[in-house]
Amino acid sequence: GAVVSQHPSRVICKSGTSVKIECRSLDFQATTMFWYRQFPKQSLMLMATSNEGSKATYEQGVEKDKFLINHASLTLSTLTVTSAHPEDSSFYICSARQSTDTQYFGPGTRLTVL
Amino acid sequence: QKEVEQNSGPLSVPEGAIASLNCTYSDRGSQSFFWYRQYSGKSPELIMSIYSNGDKEDGRFTAQLNKASQYVSLLIRDSQPSDSATYLCAVKERGSQGNLIFGKGTKLSVKP
């Protein structure tokens, strides 16, 4: 099956710093990548959708200047959490989709902001 | 507002039994449906996709789709303790760029 990786798997940072998370599709070209956030015991929340070479589409309530998304190639998307605060602590998960309907998820990145 | 509804559970079944997970969706025009499994602290992993009315079997898993009733289900035969997880139903929005709309998930517990 299709494999999606994320790096880092876990990050702890101080309040006010920026954190970059990478998402890679390892064995297929992803025309679209998605970024989700999941708080403990809650459901997945879609943050944004990105297509290679174009600007990301953010969901309502997600600050595009705080969560910077770059989808520079068909195998790589990055999410940068700028000026992170404790309330940004969460489980961030990317997923990637080929031309078919199926989305494959990365293993997730657990962010803790102190 | 397009919605995907699931019973949150927990659904508890004994080992070896059939677990039945249900999902309804609001957009009658939806064409693509997915079941994901999510273990605690992990990301979702795809179990099955289904596009046509009827049953689709893959090992111990059977997905059932009824578009007229806007209903999709997942049956797990011979349930094992390792099947204990949260099961997410996802429905793709219409259109080529359609995103997945996820239900809140049903927590399944298989008791040895």
C-alpha cells in the first residue's frame, strides 16, 4: 500500500518558537495533501488542503498566517506552526491522495509547547 | 452542512463475535466511502473503501453500502482483542477535489 511519512514524530518546544513538520509520500505522487489536528479523545479536524504548486485552502477558523503550509513538490508538504503557544499542543497528522479517492495518513507528529 | 454520523460507543463484544459498526451520511450524492481504524495515540489506517451498493469483503472485514438509505457499515468477523480501536467512517465530498468528511468514530472493545 501507499506509504506516507512524517517528521519529526514528536517535538517539544518553548512557547514562541516555530516548528516545521514534514510530510512525504514515499512511493506515490500526491496531487493533494491534507493537514489534520486531533486533540485528546476528540475527532480529526481538517486544518487545510494543499495542492502541489498552489496555495493551501484553509478551513474556517484556522489561521493561515499561524499555520504555514507549503506543498513544493508532488511528494512533500510542510506545515510550520509559527510562534507556537501551549494551546497549539496537539497531534498533527498529514494525509496524501493520488488521483484516486483514497487518502493515506502519515504516522502523525505530537507537538508539545511548553 | 454535510454530516457523517456514528455511534460513539464504546461497543463491547466478546472475542470471536461479530462486531457491527454503523455510519449514516447526509449527502445523498456521495459516491466514495471509507473505513479507517485508529489505535489510541496513532494515526488512522485505511481498512476498506467501498463505492457500490452491496457488500465488499476483505478477510475478516465486510463493508456494506446502501446508498438509498445513506448507510454504510463495517462488520468484523471473529473479533480479536487486537481489533480494539476507534473506527472512523469517512465519506468523500462530491467533486474531484472533494475532501473526506469523517465521523467522530466508534470505539470498539473486544474482550478476551
